[in-house]
Amino acid sequence: MTDQTMDWQELTNLTRGRPFVVERVRLAGSGVAIEGEFELPQLAQLSVEDQIFVTAFVRCHGSIKEMERIFGVSYPTIKSRLNRIMQQLDFVDTDPAPSRADVIDRLRRGEITAQEALAALDGQP
């Protein structure tokens, strides 16, 4: 680490939680720098304390009991903090509802029944 290198915790402390924009990215060891306006990854936008909490949660494989032990707090406290952090993060739908065309194609191919197609289409525009 050089004198010019700053870690996320130092950057978070420096900005005191205020939003900031990254305008230059340099690829280490290549001499290549890219200038523009870059958004931080969602996890990097969390407070340092929340980043530590999320890291601990992942290392505990999501065990709330283990989190209770590590942080010395109750189940409701852990759940409350997880809910607060969750509200700060956008989630990608990894299993989106099938499109109308997909459902009809599956019905035509005989992969699903008419009742299953109607159920899949229920509530879709």
C-alpha cells in the first residue's frame, strides 16, 4: 500500500456518509486510467459498520444464532438490522415471471396444461 492508497473505510470516514462520485479509475499495474462518472457498488455505499455486519453475516453462512453470539445482541436486533440494510439495497429478480409469449409457447409445445397457463398469466397485463 502506498501513501496515496486509501481503503473504503478511510474513504467512508472522510465523506462522513455523504454521497460522492468516483470520476477516475486506474487499473493497477497497467498504467491505464479511465475517466468518467462511476457509481459505487451497493455494498460499498453502506456505512462501514453495515459493511462489517454484512461480511459477518456471509461468513456465518446466514446463521442468525451465530450473529447473536458474535455481536452479543438478540434475534430481533439482528433481524431489525438486516431489514434496515435490506431496504438500502436494490435486488435483482433472479426468477422473473415468464412473459405472456413464453407461457403461450409452453402451452403450444404441450409443456403445460391450459389451467397452468391461465394460472401463470393470472395478473399479467
